[in-house]
Amino acid sequence: MKFLSKAIVKARFIILIASIALMIPCVAGMAATRVNYDILSYLPGEIETMKGQDILMDQFGTGAYSLFVVEGMADKDIADLKSRIETVDHVKKVVWYDTFMDYSIPKEMLPDEVTQALGTGDAQMMFIIFDDTTSGDGTMEAITEIRKIANEKCFLSGMAAIVLDTKNLTEKETPIYVGMAVLLAVIVLSLTMDSYLIPFFFLASIGIAIMFNMGTNIFLGEISFLTKSLSAVLQLGVTLDYSIFLWHSYQEELEKTGREDKKNAMANAICATFQSVIGSSITTIAGFVALCFMSFTIGLDLGIVMAKGVIFGVIACVTVLPSMILIFDNIIEKTKHKPIMPEFVKTPRWISKHAILFGVIFICLLPPAIWGYRHAAVYYDLSETLPDKLSSRQAMIELEKNFETNTTYMILADANLDTATMQGMLNELKGVDGVDAVLGVDSLVGPTLPKDMIPDKIRSELSSDDYQMLMITSQYKTASDEVNAQIDAVNAIVKKYSPTAMVVGEAPCTKDLITITDKDFKTVSIVSIGCVFLIIALVMKSISLPFILVAVIEFAIFINMGIPGFTGTVIPFISSVVIGTIQLGATVDYAILMTTRYCKERKDGQSKKQATRIALSTSMKSVIVSALSFFAATFGVGLVSSVDMIGSLCFLMARGALISMAVVILVLPSMYMIFDGLIIRSTWGMRDCLRADKERKAAKVASIGHAV
């Protein structure tokens, strides 16, 4: 590493120029990487609802549909609007009254199911079916065009409309997220560092690493909008520590070698930084890699991108940042100032003196923290992540108000079922609580509409060689307990009549999402804790320390995630899955930093109390600066984000950084004091501390005896 460090210093101009040049293909890679805004598409492909989506696309040529509410328009104008919508590219079919018969014929001629579903009077509804998937570019373009054709009395709802609004909103706000994170991070660093200019070089170096990370996402093909929105902010928050450590190491080396030998000082600083951050970066990477074990593959998406981001962050920290500091050293020196944050001397003494008290507080707070953690309420309805002012949310409100309909989903039944069997199934489906209407080929047959009057085109679009499609409208909201129970009842009925039948659509997919993410939550927690535990055990060469460090950080996670349980705040489902892993991976570094110093001082012959004080006094400032930087990077995004899923995640991460900081500073030292004997007996190379303690105790007894 020493040879490589000197090579980096020597090639500093080449490194800086090359890194800037490489940003050009990275920008191209970012532009070419598709962004997926449909969270439900990350459900595992082997589940029945996702297989049903594939069948819809393969056999019916559709993967998306929307409900289009029209208010205060005459039938003639609605028919004209329908004709114009049908000419839009990627619109496969628009279903309204004139699909079955001329709109001038009394609507009473149609079966009750049709009139109940499509409405009468002031508010009427169309079903718009697209020839692309829910998040497909074709569907997005079609919805955009339909909104241009429609007027203010028309409302387009459905998952596809939600996806488009999410896309437009996040594309607009993502640059603001990054800008807010950078601004607040600069403020924190300017106040806590000893130079006004060095924070800008920190952020420039990290910015290059972020560009490398985002540019190389092209090899993944696409990333989720959640990953795109959060990855830059998260990468900034979790890798900023490395830059701070390099700067401090460089300043220490300058004091040793003198300011005239800056190149050698930087080479030594690079070597020291790499050796120090490799352990903490591996724990952070392990936390993100744990997300890859989710069945809900958005975790794989976020995990790969963030693990890759940490690696790029370490590389940039030991290559790009040293090059910048050496090249612009004279300018940086001119902006140096005395840090506002003081050196902590009295506080560590006070904390170590009251170690038992903080240990008792830990024990007392743990049960309620776990209770809140287990009782935190989450929501799964993706439309609730968006502000009410958006078109898709307004459409949902109008749909519920005028039709008492909240959800629409589909059934794929055997195409060869006879009429009597289908009528029996339809009658049972209509009796399920909360079902408004069931629309299909056989449901259109009424006393006034013989089956042969159904247009062949309609029959061909609702039926394939293997399946026939029925549409159910429900009074219940997606992700509610009521609609989930309804889907179970519907599924039981259709399986009885058609064993190969499938219930598909947004509501059934969301029901699967609830089941899968609940399992993923347990899996990710076990994997992340196991990985971090193993890494700490190997790095610290200890059996007891992994238990202590993981317990302390998990306690911080319980508090963070337990607060919503006490305040009644409902958080997005993804928060409960990823926050614990991110907080563990990103903040266990604080505990490792302090524990490493504690072990060193004990090995050097210090008493447990003195070792705890030294570890706390030398690490406290670094922990505070790191936590405040992470807080600043994420809190700002939470403030400005209009997408609740992103805003809630960032608020939880920001609060988690502060809670982890407080727990590490206050509780971890008490663990050293309480479990010192266990630590030195179960950690490699620390058993000599027992002899030193005996000698110290004997010397103290002798001193007392001599005094007597």
C-alpha cells in the first residue's frame, strides 16, 4: 500500500484529469440507464399475480389499464372524446356504452352490471386499456397525450397514472434533493472542519464517485426511481467519513514531517486512511448487500447500487481527493480557520463517571423501544405516497366520490367454461362483500341482450384461446384489510370453478407485496446482523465485541423505528425493510471507531476507566461530525420531497444518525465499563490486560499500606 500511495501522489495531475474525463461517459451512461417507476414490477416473477400479468401481455396484448371519469358532459361529447382517445398511440381499447350499442339507445337496455360500472347521469366512466405494461414508455406517452386531450372535468386514475405522476415528480425533485444535501453538508462541514474550502473538495471528490456509480448503472439495464432518488444522497452521507479521516490524517502527518514535505505526508495519510476505512467500509457494504437477499427485488436494485457506491467512494477518497488537496493546497491553507466545535475534555469524564447510569437507562428503554418497533404502522397503497394535488390522486378521489369504487382488478378464467358454469361463478362473485360489479363476456348477457349481439371484437378482446378476462370493481381501497379479504374470497370462488384461474391487478399484487415484504424484513434483518457481526468479529478478533456493538446499534434502530409506534405515524412499507439495514451499516462505523481506540488503550496498559475516557475523548468529535453530516444530507431531502416514500425514508435516516450518535457516545462507554472483564477475556491479544490490572491493583494496595 505504501508503494501505491506514493504512486497516487506522483500521478496526482493525471488522476484528476482522468477522473474528470471519465465523467463524460458516466453522463452518457446515466442518460442511457432506464428508470423504473413501477414498484410492483419488482415482485418475484414466479408468484401467480406476476404470471397473470405476463399472460395479460402475451395473450391479450395489454399490461395496463386506467379508469377515466368524465363529469358534466353530454353523451355525444363523451362519444367524441372516446373516439379521440382511441386514436392515441398505445391505446388498445376504450370501453364505454357505445362499445356495446349506440349511445342513443336507452342505457336500460344494457345489463345492470354495465350501468353500475360505467355510471349514469352527471358522472360516467370509461375503461382505457393500453397495449404496453404499466410502467412501459408507451403507456406513459399515451397517458400524457390523453391528459392533453381531456379537460378539467376529466380524471384519469389507475396504477399507470400513478407511475407517470411519480416519474414526473421525482424527475423534477431529484436535482433539488442533491442540491439540498450538498448545501446542508457544506454548512455542517464548514462549521466543524478547520477550512472553509476543504468541504467543497470533499463534495467534489464524492460527486465524482457518485457520477461513476450512477454511470456504471447502465450495466444493470435499469434502476428503480427510489434508487435514483436516494443513491446520491446516501452515498454522500455514508462515504463522507472517509474524506474527513483522510484530511485529519494528512494534517497529523504534516505535523510530524513538516509542511515542506507535503507529498510524503499525503502518501502516509493515504496509507493510514485506506487501512482505517477498509473495515468500516466493509461493514457498510455488508449492510447494503443484505438488501440483495430480498424477494422483493427493489432491495437487490438498491443494494447493488449502494454497495457499488461505497466502493467508488473509498477509491475516490484515496485517489481523487488526495490529488485535489495537493494541487490546491495553497488555496486551502489560506481558508483555514479555528473549528467552531470544541475539543471535548470534560464531557468524556462525565459520561465515563456515570457509565452505570447509562447502562441502567439502556436496560429501561429497551423494552418500550422494542414494543414501539413492533407496533409501528406501515402503509402499502402506493398512491398515498403522492401529494393530493396530483392528477392521479384527484382522479382517485373523484372515483370514490361518484362511483364508490376504489379498486379495479381482473380475473383470468378458463376460456372453455360453459355458460352455466360462468353464470354460477358470476353470481357468487357478485355476492362477495364490497364487489361493485363483475364485467366479462358472460356478464354482458342479460334478458334484453342476447349473447350473439355482443360484438365479435369485444369477445375477441375479452377472451383468448386459453383464458377469458373479467374485471371486478371494488368499494375497498388497495392494501386495506377489507380488499385483501375480498381478494381471498374471490380467489377461492374462481379456483372452485376454474382451477387454473388467476386474480391479477394492482390490488392482488399489493396483497402479495404485503406478504413478501413481511418475510423480507425478517430475512434482511438476519442477514445484515449476521454479516456485520462476522465482519466485526474478524476485524476486532473478538467474540464478545460483535454482540456488544451490534446490540448497541440495534438499540438505536429500535428507538428510531419505535418512535412511529408511539406517535401513531404511519410510514411507508419499504421503511421497515431497509432502514434498519442502512442505519446498521452506516452507523456501526461510529462504534467500531471508538471500540478500536478503547482496545488499543487497554492493550497499552490503561485501566478500563481511563481507556474509556480516552476512547471517548478521541472519537467523540469524529462521531459527531460524521453523524451531523449524514443528518444534514438526508434531513434536507426529507424537507423538500413531495413523495412521502422518499421523504419518510430520509427523515428516518436523518433521525437514525442522531440517535445512533447519542447511543454510541452515551451507552457504548457504559458497555466497556460493565463488560470489560468479558471483553479482555474474549478478544485476541487482550488477556495481558488482566496482568496489568492485577499489577495496578497490587501497586494501589501497596501504596495504601505504605501510607498507613
